[in-house]
Amino acid sequence: MDVSSPQNGSIVGFFRGRGFDDKNIHDMFKKCKRLQGAENERASENWDYLKSIGIEERKLPSVVLKCPRILTLGLNEKLVPMVQCLTTLAKKPSEVALVITKFPHILSHSVEEKLCPLLAFFEVLGVPETQLGKLLFLNPRLISYSIELKLTQIVDFLASLGLNKEGMIGKVLLKNPFIMGYSVDKRLRPTSEFLKSIGLTELDLQRMAVNYPEVLCRDVEKILRPNCTFIKTCGFGDRQVATLVAGYPPILIKSIRNSLEPRIRFLVEVMGRNINEVVDYPDFFRHGLKKRLELRQRLLRRKNVGCSLTEMLECNQKKFSDKFDLNNKLI
């Protein structure tokens, strides 16, 4: 688009006056055809309104670059109703400005045609009314998904895992609302099939979906399989791998180099334990290496005390100190 065109002169002047360069202006015209012949007065009015609801002026150019269409929308017809509705969902007024900054396209959707049906859809799935705002503010892109063509497919997939009791799917969505953005055929189903292939039961998958839905969202070939292969190379058999994954699913998505490998090395070389001990306590991989494992190992060695991994790790610092008579001396 020729930014020097007389037809676009007024709105181009508006942009230049707010610090946009010609490249940005050109990109916005290319992204939003409605800017052609857009009214300077409306753009100024919308810009000022966005400032008035708490969006910092230094962040406004970024917001408009993401969604230039918001400067062409009717203030009272589109922007104000959506902001008012979002305000009723927010815990704090500042959340509205934050969610718009994060995903300005939310303002281009209709309250009646998109937002209200979406909220009703999630309520039916068991998301409490008081938590609807949390769900939307965590992943505002939800408003851009089709209920019929996209969201219903995800719900059907989760139900196929056995999450058909009242409220269970709602719990999954609150735990990880980003799961709704993935493809069932390209990501979620292949992941669930891989997890079944390594020995996880339907009940294991249900527990994973409710407590660690992020594992279901990861790519099999790039993340899950390499982690599974690494675990096996450490000496764990197939059944033990299934037990580890079922007991602590994030073991499949943690960094091999920065998380799994250092912990296995510490377990064997420093703690002098057999790797099979973690099969009885998969949560071993959840604990911080320096803040929990190294510290407690050092204290136990100082007292010359032996114990299981569960006894060592499954309690807070005070209970740990009391149990082994450490008198709360943690260094």
C-alpha cells in the first residue's frame, strides 16, 4: 500500500504523529485493508480510549501493530462493550489492560456472538463462573477458536480418555487452557497413543490429563520419545519406565541435560543409591537439585543417617529436621 496516497493521508499522518515509521505503516495497511480510508478521528478516539483503560502509551504502538483493526472499530459498538464485559470477569482492573496488550485481537470479537457463547461453553464443562476470567486471561486466544470446529473436538478427545465425570474437563482446562489450541489429530492423539504404547493405563492417562495436561501437549518425536529413550539407557526396564512416567509424568518433558541427567548422576555417584530406588519414589525428579537434594544429602551424611528417598524428601524442611534431629540447622 502506498502510504503517500491522498486517500490514506489522514490516517498515515496519525500514525507518523505517534512514532510509526513507513515500514510499520505499510505492514499495517497490508494486514488490515480497513485502514484504507480510515478516519483519523475514530483512530484518535480509539487510541485515547485504550490509554484510558490502563494500557501504557509506550505499549500502544505494539498493540496496534499486532491488531491495527482496533483503530477502525466503533468505540461504543465494539470496544467499550468488550472492555466492560472483560472487567466483570477480572479479579483486578489491571488484568483487562494486560490481556488486551497480550492479545489485542480480543477487542475485534463480538461480546454477543463470541464471548458469551464461549463462556457458556466452558461453564457447561464444569469451569466455575468465578474462574472463567482466569481461563480467558491466561489464554485469550480461546475467543478466536470456533466452538463447533475446534473446541468441541478437544472436549471429545478428553472425554475419550475417560474424563467424562462432571467437572473433570473443566479442571483440565483450568490447569492448562493452552491445550485447547492444539490439534487432536496432529498432537494430542499421537501423544496419548505413545503414552499407551509405553505402558500407561487409561487411569494413568486420566490422572496425567488432570494433573499434568502439559505433557499431553508435547511432541512425541521431539520431546517424549527422546526422554523415554534416555530413561531406558539409564538402566530402567519397560515396566519401570511406565511406573516412573505414571508416578511423575513431567519426567517425559524435563530437559535431559539440565534436569534428568544431573539428578541421575547425583543419585548414583553422590548419594550412592541404586537407580531402582526412584521407581518407588518417582517424585525424586520433582525436587530441586541444589535446594533440596544436595542440601538434605549433606545433612544426612553429616549425621551418618540412612533412609529411603521417600523419608528423605516427602516432607517439608521443619519435619525433615525434626525427624532426623537436626535442630533446624539447615546449613
